[in-house]
Amino acid sequence: MRELVIDLGAIVHNYQSMKSRFGTKVLAVVKADAYGHGMVEVARALEAAGADALATADVQEALLLRTAGIKTDILAWLHDPQDDFVEAVARDVSLGIANLEQLGRAQRAAEISGQTAKLHLKIDTGLGRNGSTAAEWSHLLDAAALAEATGAVKVVGIFSHLSGTSEAEDLKQIERFDGAISQAVAAGIRAELIHLTASDGSLAYPQAHYNMVRVGIALYGLDPFSAHRASEYGLTPAMTAKAQVSQVKRVPAGQGVSYGYLHTTDAETTLALVPVGYAEGLPRNATGKASVTINGKNYKILSRVAMDQFVLDVGNDDVKVGDEVLLFGDPAAGAPSVDDLADACDTINYEIVTRMGGRFKRVYLGAGE
Ligand SMILES: *Cc1c(COP(=O)(O)O)cnc(C)c1O
């Protein structure tokens, strides 16, 4: 038994608590299978709770949500040349637009589908990633205004994304974003939704909430990569990863354990086998650093994490086959935090949760429970 227990109630609670804290519209980011929590299930729970809007990276992900019956507004912003804008427009998926080429495709898609394409124009205010350059921005605005005049498209939003490099850099981006919005107004674009901040910026810069924020990691109850702690904001981690001990055995001193014998027993001891490996998303470099919890006690993973399993040296503790092994979960409920695991593996919580999968079975706790 390997389970990822996903608390949809926690996700809805996190959504609602941010909504009331920020006092803006809140766009719930459900890309990458809702950061490993299950995109369709999370979207259904948020829709039932009346979420303002959802966001995915790809059009493909957005269309999957439509096919699953999700009716809430969806924005998709990361496109490749094969993405089906016609299908997106026909199924009312809003498109993030970073350049003239994408605008042209959206306009053609609107003409083919006979429906107005809803667009969010994206300006790169300094992250150096997706979005229009400052130099192209005025051309993009003029072209969008022309396209609006034909009725093919409607610019419903303007957005950008912070780098989180430092407060000084973020403040520069906020200033550039304000400039980009003024330019849009001057070009005759009346976008209803203005959004800049993701989880980190939303917690850090109340002055930059505009009228919508985009939250991903905080929605799942986890800390963004900054000094802002989700728990301080009353957010609850939604994912618990657990398994059961599948074998225990007594071995003598001097027993090498797992590949490379990174651990050798120093006395007679009990080894407990846990059927979770890097195929499940437990990083191989958790070896020697991360700890898991059994019966309320933490055990470091001393020996090599393999594809399917790892072994714990539990000494003379009474650990039995079937005992629950907590990899991470809600620290308030006695589990190691996902940040503990991420820190041990020299990565961030985002990477841990989005990669959880393999043979883990997802089990959902309902939003109503
Ligand atoms: C992923 C993403 C988000 C969400 O970021 P979090 O840090 O998880 O809140 C918001 N905006 C953009 C453009 C993104 O790519």
C-alpha cells in the first residue's frame, strides 16, 4: 500500500482563506496535474466551492478540464506551435498571449470557431521568461486593439510574473507592470483582469494584488520559495505521502544494506523495508539525508534509495509489517513536512509534490468531509 492522501477540503480551505485575506479574485493554478494533487479532482472541488478561475500552463491541460466537465473560466499561457487554439477558443479557454504570432493565431482561431477569443496579454517585466518584451509591447497592444475592433478577440486580462530574486527586483517589476498597464489604457485596451503575483508575491506585496492573484503552491498549503510561511497564513498542506512496511528482519552487526553498502549495521538490528523508490518520486538523493516517520518516531534513510524501495535501520524498535510509514504530510498532524524532504534533497517543495506519482495511489478526502 502506497498512498498519496489528498485533502480536497484543505485545498478549498486554503483557496477561501486567501480569497478573504487578499480581497481580490483568486486564480487557482492547477497546472502539472495540480502540482501532483490531481488536476481534475482539484478543479472539481474548487469549482464546487465557487472558485473565480483556474489556470493551467498548456492548452492541452485546459482542454482536459473541459472534457471532464469543468465550466469555470480557465486560462492557459504556455504554448507550442502545435497547440490547438481553435479548440481552445471553441471551448472557452482563455489564452495568455506573449507575442504577435500568438495573437494572430488566436484571431484566426476565433474566425474559424466563430467565437470571440478571450485573451490575457502577458508582458515580461523582468523575469526574462514567457511574455512580450517591453519593446514589442506597444505593437502587441495596437494589434490587439485592432483585433478587438473586429470582434474576433477580447482582451480580458493583462498579466506578468515576478522573479522573486529580491524585493528590490520585484519592486522594479511592479513599477514596469504599472507602466505597461498605462500603455494598454492609452492604446484603448480595457482589460478587466490585472494580475501579477503568484503565491510568493501575493503574500509579500499586498500593494501589487491589482484585482486578481494567481496562486499555486499556497493553494496546496505549502510555502512559496521565500521567507513567507504558509502555516503563518493558516494554510494547510493537502498532500500526505505514506506507505506500509512490507518486510522486517533481524540482521547481525556488519550487514551491508542496499546498493553500495552506504550503511552497514553496527549491531544486531531490525531492518524495515519500505516499497517506495525514485519511481514514486522519492528523490534518490534523499539517501543519507531525509527522514520518515513510523509510529511517531523519525528514522533517517541511511541506505541507498532504489527504484522501488528503501530500507530503514530501526534498531530494536517494535516495527512490524504493515506499520504506516509517513514520508511527508501536515506537520500539525505529526508528519514530516514536505520542506524537510525537499531541504534534505537540495530542492524545493514544488519539485517534490509535482513529481510524486509512480505506483502511489491517490486517495481523496472530500471537500465536504
Ligand atoms: C506556476 C505559475 C504560477 C503559480 O506559482 P506559485 O508559486 O505556485 O503560486 C503563477 N503564475 C505563473 C505564470 C506560473 O507559471
